[in-house]
Amino acid sequence: MTEAAFTQRVFSGIQPSGGLTLGNYLGALKRFVEMQDEGGYETIYCIVDMHAITAKLLDPATLAQNTRELCAGFIAAGIDPSRSILFNQSQVAEHAQLAWIFNCIARLGWMQRMTQFKDKAGKNAQNESLGLFAYPALMAADILAYHATHVPVGEDQKQHLELTRDIAAKFNNDYGVEFFPMTEPVIEGAATRVMSLRDGSKKMSKSDPSDMSRINLTDDADAIAQKIRKARTDPEPLPSEAKGLEERPEARNLVNIYAALADMSVDQVLAEMGGQQFSEFKPRLADLAVARMSPISTEMSRLMEDPAEIDRILAGGAERARAVAAPIVKRTYEIVGMVGS
Ligand code: AQP
């Protein structure tokens, strides 16, 4: 069976494992909105609640609250639920159904090489959940249940996207079909890897125990200014070219954040601000971050006043998502030889 041209379809997701960070926004959500607005793609965005319980089980009320807040955050950032499909993963059973097939396609050795598992499990891997280990197979199912051709993500997800392609290729090869597309990662922008404000070698993360390490989308102006003021830097002024940032991870991080928020290139930022001390640059960065993020957090709070409306949006999105995924997963089961009615 040869699949002709695949529809240009974008899929991506974010886990409701905590509140949105500036890293999630610049690395992923901002690109989600741009790809929706560019046109030329069907865009499907998912709050991946099944992934959110892999690292640790969340209090049920917290998971539900995080899911609704993330939905509000997507909409406040510019996702339009009438133009994009917006839903939470657990409402579309096809994700889990396809993940089982992919658990049987993926090899243990492939999973053992995943750096995210190694980072999250640390020295305690034997005590981690099977779900955390199998996470990349579920992620491949999230993407391939829609035959998605493009996946906007931050740099940290590159290896998982490569695994998705390996799973698709092995499935196609094992069954002699050209059923699953070779999905392209879309890793673009000045801030595809936003680093912790406390440690330039660690990525900014929702689950970092230190709140000072990240900017949350819900932080107020004072909190943002304080976190940027206290962000770790070095004593040198800003260089006037990107090459001068090579050995300066903390400085590079703040310049990348500025460039991404201002929609400028790093070279443009440095042409304007090269020579400045951090005492000058940090307040400018804080003002820009507040100007870009406070309209989003204000709108998020407004949307959160009506959780029933959020639930309606998620249910409507799930129905539309199911309409795309169900025939693809049904056909997958037929290819595998599962007898259906
Ligand atoms: N620091 C980051 N810089 C750029 N992009 C980032 N992303 C996450 N952190 C950064 C991108 O955000 C999307 C959603 O990520 P996720 O929630 O599915 O999981 P994650 O990558 O594990 O993000 P976190 O914030 O670190 O969550 P926890 O702490 O729960 O593990 C992805 O596209 C990711 O690349």
C-alpha cells in the first residue's frame, strides 16, 4: 500500500505537569501560534495529560487545574480553537491504542538511549515508572495518530522526534507499507533551548525545585523583574557579536531570551546593546518580558473564571481530534492483523 502525499499537518503538545514557563512559551507555544497563523497547515495542539503523570503522580485536583490552566494559556497566547484543534490527550483513546502497538515496535535499546529519561531518572532509574521509560513511544503515537508531518518543539525534544521517525520507519518496513510519514521536527527561533536563570547549563523547566530558576507565564511584573535581576551572569559587558557569547552560557541565555521576545536576531540585539553592563541590560529585558507576557497572563486569568467553557472547548477539540485519529488507528490495527468489526 503506498500512501500518496500526506496532508501538511502540525501536531504538538505540552504536559500539564506544572504551569507554563518562558521556556515552553518561546520554545514551543509561540511557534504553535505562528504556524497556526501562517496557514498552509492543519494545526492540532494537545495538552498531554497522560504524559504528565509519568514522572510522578500528581494530586488529581492539581492535574485537572493544570490542564485547564494550560488550555487557558494556549488560548491567551493566540491559539484559536476554531482554527486549530485544541484538546487534552486522555479524551482521545486512540493515543493509548496506538502507543501499545508502538511499544511493540520500539526496541528497549532505543529507549535506553533517551537522554530525557536518563536526566529525569538520574541514579534512581529502577524506581521510576514504566510510563516514564515508555514515554517516547506514547509521544510517537501522539504524533503519528494524526499522520502529522511537522512538529514544532524545543531543542530538548529533538531526540524524541528522531525516535518517532525510527518507529514510523520500522513499522512501515516490518509490515511492508508506507503508512506513517517521516515527521519533520520544527526547531526554530532564537530561544529553542531556554536555560535556567540560576544555572546556564540546565534547561529552564516547570519541575525545577527552584522557582527562581524560571519565569512562569503567571508571574507578575515584580516577580519577573526580581528573577531577571537575580539571574546568574558574569562580570563582563555584553559583546557586540554573537561569537563573543560562545563561552558565556548565562549571558547567551539572556540575550537569546531578549531576541526571541523582541522578534529580533541575536546579532541585531548585540548590534544595539553590545557594550552594555548587565545592570543596564537586565531592566530592559525585564520590561520587555513584562510587556510580552502580562497580556497573556491577564487573559489566562480571565479565561480561568469560566472553567466550564474551557471544558467545552477541550471536549469539542477532542471530538474533532478523534475524527482524524480514529481512521488512522483503525487502519493501523488492520495492518497489524487485529480482527475488528
Ligand atoms: N527550556 C526550554 N526551552 C525551550 N523549549 C522548551 N520546552 C520545554 N522546556 C523548554 C518545550 O516545551 C514543549 C513542552 O514541553 P513539555 O511540557 O512536554 O515537557 P518538557 O520538555 O519536559 O518541559 P518541562 O518544562 O521541562 O517540563 P517538566 O519539568 O515537567 O519535564 C516542548 O516542545 C519542549 O521542547
